[in-house]
Amino acid sequence: MSTGGALTLAQALSDYRAMNSALIGQAYSDLLEVSKSNSNILTDLQGSVGSKKPFVIKQDLTKGAKDRVNFAVAAALGAQARMGTQQAVGYEETMIQGSWSVRIDNKRVVIGWSDIVAQVATTGKDWKEVYAEMVGNRMGQIEQEDMLMILKKRALGRNYVRPNNKGSNAALRSADLMDTPTISRAAGLLKSFGAEPAVLGMSRAKRPIQKYVLFGTDVFLRPIKTETAYLTSVQQGDFRGDDNALFDGDYQFWDGHAIKHWDVVDHDNPGPVGSTILPKAILGDAITQATSTFTVYGGGRAQASIANPSLYAPFQFFPG
């Protein structure tokens, strides 16, 4: 099995077995992890505890499957101070406390042996390499959507910022596009909350680059590129030549924000397409009834042609 970039040295599986049989599992795990990371758009935004990345990976938990890990938080003190000889007993401030938790579980992606054999015959790869790539890609997608879903579930009304100052999602219209004034309002809100910019990398001077992160799909962010203020900024403040953001398709920093765009690619299996933050679905069986209750099937193909259609949830990203 060629492990490629998964390990420092490229070795065949037989070479690892000859050197040390205990390394077989490690080589396989590394390849699975690489495949998973390559299919998660948020990989670059993950880091260990203390890395100041937007997403923190905590690996030193002492809990096991089905255990709940609780993280307690407490607000800062805010009561009026007692003056001079004023009584202190009975005037203690009650801390505003809260907590959030995660439950540890195992997620398994199952592939039939016949399908693995078919992939081996098609690609010429070792079966373990085929399995690691297929499962790693799917687990990376699941991890990515879980991360985006928790951001949506944890959102509070006081930290919502919508284009054109709209007060609710229902009030948004097709003309309410993402723009630089919305980014500036978000920056002001973040600073008032005391939000600390994330560390995105290191500069040439070996100093950390700290920015807020505006993450979104390309279809959501693209209207920014048509704004006069943004275009002028890119023309005057970005690199000259082919490296300019206008030519390479990237985005320039704006008001302390690094803009990270995501080109969502719709796959060809019957599962959900789009993303948690861009829910889409392709109609399956044709709708033949118009006046009575009917069932809408997704997946882009007739249900009769899908093996185990209950395994797929084409509408899982939609609200409700």
C-alpha cells in the first residue's frame, strides 16, 4: 500500500509488516486521517487547545463512548460595589453561570465487501487504501457538516447580522445581498462582545496573523466582488499583476476579516446535496398530484432504483 503524503516516508504495506507489525494500524490510520482532512473545507480552521483557531480539537479527554463532557462557563462580575461601611453580607453577587456539553459517540461508515473489491479492480489499489480513501472522504464530509450545524444551532438573536439590517430570515428578499457594510457591522458587534480574532497563520516575519473569519459559500459571497468600494480597495491596496484578487479569484481582507469562500460541489449519490449553510435537494420521483397530500422524494432518481433508500436523507439540511 502506498501511503504517499500520509507518512514521512513512502513505504509499501509489506515493508511495514516486515519492520514492525504494530505499525500497520498506524499507517492505515494516518491515510484515513489524511483523506478525511482533504475533504473537509474547515480543516485549515482547526487547531489544538491554545492554538486560537476558530475550531479547537480536544483530544485528551478521559471519557469514552456515550459519555457526556460538560464545559462550565461563568459571566464576569457586574454588580455595584458596596461603599464605605455599607453592609456586605447578603449583597453577594450571584454568578451567572451556564454550561454546554458534548456527547462522545462512534460514527461508522459501512461499505459492502463487493463494492470494495470492485474499486480495487478498477483502481489497482490495495483494499485497505481504497477503504481508507472512501471512508475518509465521507467522514470528512460528515465532520464538516457537523461543525457547520453546531454553529447554526448555537447562534443567538443578539449576534445575528443580516444584510440591509433585516430583522429576521423571513424578512430577507432577493435584493438583500452580502456586502461590505454588513461585514463592518459584524466587526463592530464582535468587538463589543470581546471576541478575539483567530490565528490563521504566520507572517513572513514569523508573527501570528489574527483576523476574524467570514466563511461562506461562493454564491453567498460573490456579490461583494461587484461593489464599487470593494473593487476600489482591491485595485489600490492588493498586489499588482496576476496575484491581484481580481484575477486569482480570492478575496481581500476587509475590516479585520479574512474572507474564506467555499465552492460547494454537489455529489452524484442520492444523499443531500448543497450544505448545511446552503441546503439544496434534487427531486426524485416526479410529483403527479397537485390537489391532495403527496410525498416528496429527493435524491435525483426514482426511489425504486435506489438500493436501501432509507439510508439517505436528501432533505436533512433544510430547516424543520
